[in-house]
Amino acid sequence: MGFPSCVNNAEVEGKIWLFWAAKVDFQLSACSDQAISGWFVFGSRRIFSSFVYASCFREKRLESGNYLRLQDPQGQPWFIGGDFNIIRVDSEKIGGLFKAPWAKAPFNDWINGCALIEPPSCGNTLSWCNGRNGGRHIWARLDRILVNMQFINLFEGLNFSYLPRSSSDHAPMLFTLFKKNISIVKPFRFLRMWGSHDGFLSLVEQSWGEYVEGCAMVRVEEEMLQAKKAHLQWVNREEMLACQKSRIKWLAGGTPILSFFMLR
């Protein structure tokens, strides 16, 4: 698969294999026959992660819920993903017999008790198909991703989708996220002296004259942004020129000035 590192829970009769790229590290914390938990480390960030392959049988699934409840990192970012083999609500299944409310209750209780959230998804909402035809055809959402609020605060643009099924009866999950960048927005202020520069008006006319698609308000906004961008580039060049001139003056007169302060 091209990944340099992996871990599994085969020693406890599990069927989970976890692979990761060279740019990150995974520190195994605990594992059971239905889950693997540990810390993903990349740079200075640490994300506690749990990967699940729950049993089809209710009693065994209760064991996985108890295991995961003990893995709660208590205030640290937590990512959980995998095949939970149970739906949360009846709308997550098409065809076949529906689970009784008491069958789904432990799963929902665990999610709510650990304050977990399902990130937004796009595309198909069902991940598993039994592959049968006619009235025996069943679709269900057995695979999902859950995160806590600390994880959400660490990243932005969280989203996951189900990829097309191939050889498995389960659809692979693709989870995308972006590191949250905290930036300070600096307001743009116009200085009157800029208007006295010989090339200022021609710069504004050139930027304002570029073609922009859209309605009148969209064109005005975009033209103002283009003019602002071009103007800031011009200001930066002027500042660099002034800085270079100041260095020349300092080199020419710096020695006498330095001697004056040393003599004093």
C-alpha cells in the first residue's frame, strides 16, 4: 500500500489494520478485539484516535462501547472512525427489518455521554449493502466518523464522504480537514500623500478598468479589491526603495554619527 508503518490487533483476535504515512507517528495506547486507540503525532500536535470494527452481536458491541468510554482523552482532541455495525435512527437503513429502539439506545447513549459529534458529510449517506436483489436488498449506515469539540476547534473545513464500493460490501470513508490558521485582519487605510504621487491615478484607472463578470455590486467589489491589491504592491515597492535610500545615506554618514556618540 506504500505506507511505511502499521499496527494491528491480531494478537487479541481482532481484524483491524492501521497504516500511516512517514510524516506522522502513531503511539499505540490500548487495543481490544474491536478497536485500536492511540496518539497521532505530527509536529507539536497530538490527536487521540480510535479505530473501530464492532461486532455484529449486541452483547459484543456493548463491550466495545465500554472500551471506548474508558478511552475518552478528557479534554484532548478525539477522533473515532470505523464500522460500528449499528445504526442510530431508522432513517439510516433501507430495506430489511428495523432495529428496536432498545437496540440502538446504548450506541446513542455512548455518543451523547462522550459529547461526540458527527462532522458534516456529502454525497451518499449509506455505507453498507448486502448485495442482494429484490426485496432482500438492504442499505444501511454502519460506518461513521465521530469527533469531539476539541477536535473541531483544532481544524476547520471538516467533511467526510463515502467512496464507491469495490470488492467490499462496505464503502470506504474519505475524511478531509484543514489546519485552522489564526490570522489578524489588518484594515486598509488610505493615506492622503499617496494621491500626490505621479503614478497613483493611472494605477487606479488601470486596475478599475479590468473586466469583471457578475452583477453591478459584484463588479464594484471585485474592482475595489483589484485596485487595493495593485496599490499595496505599489506601496511595498515604494517602501523598499525608501529603505534602500536610507541605507545609502546611513553608509555615507554613519561613521561620523557613530563617532559623535562614541566621543560623547
